[in-house]
Amino acid sequence: MNPVTVTDLTAHISALFETDEDLRDIWVTAEVGSWKKAGSGHIYFSLKDSGAVIDALMWRGSAFRHTWLPSTGDQVLAHGYVGVYPERGRYQFYVDELRPAGRGQLYARFEALKEKLAAEGLFDEDRKRRIPGAPRRVGVVTSPEAAALQDVLRTLGQRWPLAEVILFATQVQGADAHGQIAAALAAADRFPEAAGQTNGTAPEFADLPLLLEGQRNGREATIGTGGSPEGERLDTILLVRGGGSIEDLWAFNEEKVAYAIAGCETPVISGVGHETDFTIADFTADVRAPTPTAAAVAATPDGQELLRDIRQIQLQLLRDGGACVASERQAWDALRVRLQRNAPLRQIDLALQRLDDAELRLQRAAVVTLRSRRERLSSGAARLEGLNPLNVLSRGYSMIQRADGSIVTAPEQAISGERLLVTAAGGKYSVRREQG
């Protein structure tokens, strides 16, 4: 008999596992049991079915790469290898990839959370905030290495280069992604007050770099950390990520991310995945964009279109201004003519002219009146001359008057012995009436 030590025996058993190719690369379908995440980041759980159970382990690095991780009772497909843990003398399954055994399970969790959050009012339209029309500062919550970031920066630079773009960097996939996304949203909402709360200050901001240098006039954005930038709060937050499977996008289906979006005072635009991808973040955000590029479009006006509108308005103003100036010039000319007509000197001249005209008319009227009166005088004189008694006396007649001047036309008018005055052509003489 050649006895061996326990260590040698365990090493031999481990070698047997390592030389079995079937056990080095294997997929297992099972139900998850006793799920536990250690402080180190490693995950300890079991895989079981109706006939057996096996202990399983996922190292921190593998867990970190996963966006979706199961809970106790979930059906999964687990990939990895079988090995021996010498200290406890038992074999276990070292898992490097976990997938839901069926998409229906993920969709069931998605619908359950969606129903819960809808009942809480997180999706209500009346709580959705209006997106500013011309933002001065735009925050972008995504991964610095993501192609989505470059799409967003390019679109913002083309459409609205006046905006300052600030990146709040976070993982967008992996087991810890949802926590980082929630922290990045909170930091963006409190910017610039939260700008200094980066690594080593608050747990929720751990490993959360900030892009403090923005993009202006199409410049490439650069990444920085820390700092205390001054200025206004963000106008809009863009939560963006490129497309992927439901597992890849699962961080955006987590309850913590939904509450972080709903808790933001700053309007949030969600642009996660492609047109056909919908996440809980999309329903919670103030605006859902089908892609990251569409999110940048929704956050900004089209600068070129605005410039065309401004030029059109400028031309219209020039036309309207020209017409207004022409109209005012005509009105001015009319007023100038009226002023000239109503000028005091002109009024005096007109009054003098009217006076001259009146004087001329008076002179003409006087001449006409004088001529008429002369003619009337001549006519009257002729008639008077014809009635002059002297002319009658010159023909041999005489006029007899009493002392009182009355004319005697009959003999009985004179008293006997009364002295009478006789007027003849040659003169006057007195006579006495004799009795007879």
C-alpha cells in the first residue's frame, strides 16, 4: 500500500477535470439557487435542476462584463468549466457567462417593472418636462469609448455648435452599470454643484469621471476629471447608448436608473439602442429618441435652418423697411408741401395778394358806381332842367307869389290891395292887386 496525502489526491482529481475537454468548455441549463454577491465582487450561487445541484462561482471580472445578472429562481444558460476547490475538497462550476434560459423571462421582468413604475406615475405625461429650444449647456451620460458619444458630439456640432457639451462618463454595460448610470444622472442634474464630487468623495460617485471641457464650434471633446467649473446648470441631459441585445441594454431597464431619471429636475432625453429597442429609461425620460443621434437632434434646433430663417426674416425686414421708408418719405413730402402751403410768410403773401385783388375789385366797383351815378346825375339834371320854372318864364310866363311864398294860381286867391311878388324871366318885381 502506498498511501497519498489529501493534497496529492485533490491535485490528481483536479488534473482529471482539467484534462477532460468536455468539462473545460461547457454550457449548462439550470435554475439559479442561493445567489450571493460578495464584497470582493465575486458571485457565489448554485445551479440545480430536479435531480442535482452544483456549486457555482463567477469571478468579479466576468460579473463586471454582464449587464444582466439573474436572481434566485431564474432559469439560465451558464457557460464555463468544472474545477476543484482544494480547500474544501469539492468540485464547482466556474461560470464566465450567464444568459437567460429564455427571453420570456427577461421580458417578464421588464413588463413587471414597467407595470410597477407606471402605477407609481413615473411614465405620466403631465410630469414630463419641456425640452429647451436653444440649450446653452448639454450633458451627455454615456461611456467615453462609446460610438454613441461621437455620433452625439458630431450631431451637436453640426446642428448647434453654440452649446457647451459636458460628458458624465459611466459604464453602459455590466453588472455595475446601472448604479453608475444613476450616479451620473444625479451628478448631471446637480451640475455644476456636483462637479467636484468624483472619485474618493461619495460612494455613489465612485469611478465617475466628468468631461469638463465642452465642445464648441465642432471641436472634439476631451475627457477630464474633478474640477469646479463655474456657470449655469445644464439645460438638457442626454442618456445615450448604441444598440445591442436585451441583455446588453439591461442596465437601462433597472429600477434604480428609472428613479434617477424621474428624480432629475433637468429634462432628460433617452436615446438608447436602435429604433426598435425600448427600455424602461425610454418610458421614464421626458423624451424618447430612437437613437443617440436622434437624441442630439431632439435636444437642439437646426442651426442651419435657423440661419436660413434668420436670413429670410432679414430679407423680409429689408423689404418691409424699404416699403416703410418709402411710405414715410411720401408722407414727409406731403407734409413738406402742406407746410410750405401753410407757412406764415406764404400766408402773408397770399393775404397781400387777396388784399391787392380786393383793392382792384373795389377800384373797379368804385369806377363802375361812379360812372353809374354820373349817368344818373346827368339824367336827373336833364330831367330837372326840363322842369325848371325859369325855363317856362323865359318863354314869357311869370310866377306870382303871396307874401308867405305861396303860389297864386287863380285871381280869387289874392286879396284886393295885397302886395304880390311877380317873378319873370328878367327878374322879380312887386305889384298890388287892384279891386276889380
